Amino acid sequence: MQLSRFVVAYENVRPGEHVLYSVLEDRYVGIDDATLRAVDRWSAGGAPATAEERETQGVLVEDRFLVEGRGEDDARVSAHLDKAREGVPGTMYVTLMPTLQCNLACNYCFQKEHPSFTKMSSPTEDATLEWLLRQVDERGLPTLYVHYFGGEPTTRKDYCLRTAEVLSASMRARGGKFRWHMTTNGIQLDIEFAQKMESFAPGSFKITLDGDRETHDRMRVYRDGRGTFDVIFDNVVALARAGCKVYVGGHFFPDQAASFEALLDRFQQTGVAPLLAGIQFRPMVDTQQRSSGTCTGCSEKQETQTLVQLNKSIERRKMAPAAENGATLEGLLGPCELHWKNNYTIDPEGRIYKCPAVAGLPGLEVAQVASSMPERVAPLLELRPWEKCGDCPYLPVCVGGCLGGKFLKTGRRDEVACKKDMFEKSFHESVVHRYLAEFPDPEWTEAA
Ligand code: SF4
Ligand code: SF4
């Protein structure tokens, strides 16, 4: 018997009390000094010394903290990854890019220097809808979830309304359901458009605010350099007060914690904080370094300390944390959508990708909406760089990290985007927090 390689130990969460956490099972157990020493002994080939130890070992085997050997871990991680490939069960998850055009010129965005104006044509729009519904039928999926992305999708409100209406009616006719989410800069967002979209199906908006006014206005600007904070903040408040589902996201540099705290203060002072569906801040990714793609939400460089501080602040203020892709993805712990079999991104030319970060880049597509050619293996997955990750305990949730972001920065498909440091700190923080909240009494017992 040995400790599974996907188990990490957090020692002395209280004096003499230790926690084993299985990343693979998302499960924890409290153990005492004697058990911690016994686990080391068993992992080195020793047998339980007493009946009590044998019983403890049995419990740890049953809960899969202990395994027979590498083979058992290999089989379990392989089954886990197969299951993770299902993504959101029963759901076709598609990111649609009606245009690459954007009405802003944010300082960290590739579009600042290389504005793009490509829009999806009417024939490509028709072919996209046909392709989508064909996939839903062939795969027998009851839910279609569309993520409107860009460019800026609200510069194509016509497209969003038309496709939402068609897809909503088509899914209803099949006895299924349609849901949507929109990532928008919020500049042109108005209640009338939001409510019209909601009349077709329930949906949500994710709007970016990169800190409070001063910080945000240095980054997110119109082409003439004017800041956008006031317009966006007012639209967030108006939509939230109108009952629309609004998530707020933001990207920070490590020294900007105070500005993001000020933004949280502002949400509380205007009374809108409890009306927001969720809020999530991430480290900044500067896509100007090398790319002509866009990314919905990945970061290779983690500014862990600021991230942990802001997450704690959101929790302390009792504001809802959220996955930025909306309610459907909340709570999913595991590999990103690049690995999901029913996930695609379609660019304005009708090229189909597995990762939104590389959408628009020729050669990285897996299919085309107007072509009958079979889908090919995603170039980002082809070289399986995560196989170099050895015994990393975080493999089940990471699988090499954001391979799309890595490719944009380095042009390489054979390297992982490792965030082990961030995983170590954030898992430690959140697991110990969960454990101590569940077992506040020092008279703890083994439990999961
Ligand atoms: S590789 Fe990165 S950008 Fe692509 S889907 Fe995964 S997290 Fe998102
Ligand atoms: S990329 Fe890093 S954190 Fe992710 S599985 Fe590989 S070694 Fe672990």
C-alpha cells in the first residue's frame, strides 16, 4: 500500500492534526501524528503493526488515499480524464465569434496595434447554425450552451439576437434547451438588448472591469485614449438592477490589489454587490507579446498572492465568486474546455477550434462549418505535453495548464504552461479552510 501520488499532505493544520487531500477525488481526511507516521511506513513497504492500524489503513484504502501501486493510480487518472472529456454533461458548449472587431483599444490587447474587422458573413452564419444543430442531433445532446465572444459581440447585436432566436426555437422543437452567455466589454450593453436576449432563453453577461476608475482607465480605453470606466460601471449597475444576470471579471497586475479592493468597495457602496451573479479577478495576460488570437480566461503567469488576497476579500464581503464562463461552468474542477469532446469555438470565417485562445489562427482549426471533412485532432493536444508532468499531484485538474495561452506566447505545442506554485498555494489555502470549517472542534475525527 502506498499514498496515492495525487494525495497531498498538509501538516499541523492544528498542532498534531494533519490533512490528507486527494486532488483526484476532491476529498480530504484528518489524521493524527501516529497515522501520518504509519502512512510513511506503509508507503515504504511496511505492514500495519496493530489491529487499529489495520482498520485505519482499510478506511484510507476505501477512500482511495492509499493505493496498491502506480498501476492503480494510472487507471484512476485515466478514468478521471475520460470523464472530464464529457465537459458539462449532456451539453454542447460552443463559443461563437460573430466578429473580431472591437470598439475599444485596450492597452494589453493585440487588437490595439493590429485591429481586426472580420465579421461573420450571412452564408457562414447559416452554415454555423446548421453545423451546430447537426452536432447536437448526432451526439444526442439535450442542451446547447452558446458563449458569445469576440471581438466585441455587442457590435453585432443583430447576429446575437438572430442566432439566439433560431437556436432557442430549434432546441425547444427538439425537446431540449438553449442557454447563452456573453463576454462583453459592456460599452454598448443596454437593458433593451439584454432583455430581448433573455426573452429567447436564460443567459448571462460577463463584463470586465480592470480595477477601480484610475487603474481601469489606464488599460481599457477607446481608440482616442479616453477611459471607459464610468460607462461600463453604470451599465453594470443598470443591468444588475434590472434583474439581468451579470458576472464581473477583471485582470490585475500584482501591485494593483488596492485598486481592486476599491472597486469592490464601490460595488458595496452603490448597493449593487448583492445583485451581481458573481465576481472573479485573474492575473493579467499581456497578449501583445505574440498572437493574433483571443483568450476567454487563462493565465500562465499567476500572481498568487494578490489572487489569494482578492479571493478572500470577495468571500469576506459575501459577494458571489464565479467561473467567468457563467453558471454552467461553476464548480467544475478539472481540465479546461480544450479537453472536452463537446466543446468548440467558431471564428467569423467558420473555422472550428477547440480553444478560443487560438481561434482565428489558420492551421489550428479542427474542422470548418461548411466542409464535410471529418474533425481532426486538435493541434494543441496532439503532442500531449502533459505526459512530461511526471508524478505531479495536480495533473487531474491541470493537464498541462493553458496550452492555448502557452502557444500564443511561445509558438510551442510541446510545452506545458505550468502553474504548480499557484496550485500548491491555492489548494493548501482552500482545502485547509474547508477542513477547519467542517471540523471546527479540536475534538476532530477522521472524516471526508
Ligand atoms: S487552453 Fe487556455 S484558452 Fe484554451 S480553453 Fe484551455 S484555458 Fe482556455
Ligand atoms: S503543468 Fe505543472 S501543475 Fe500542471 S500538471 Fe504539469 S507539472 Fe503539474
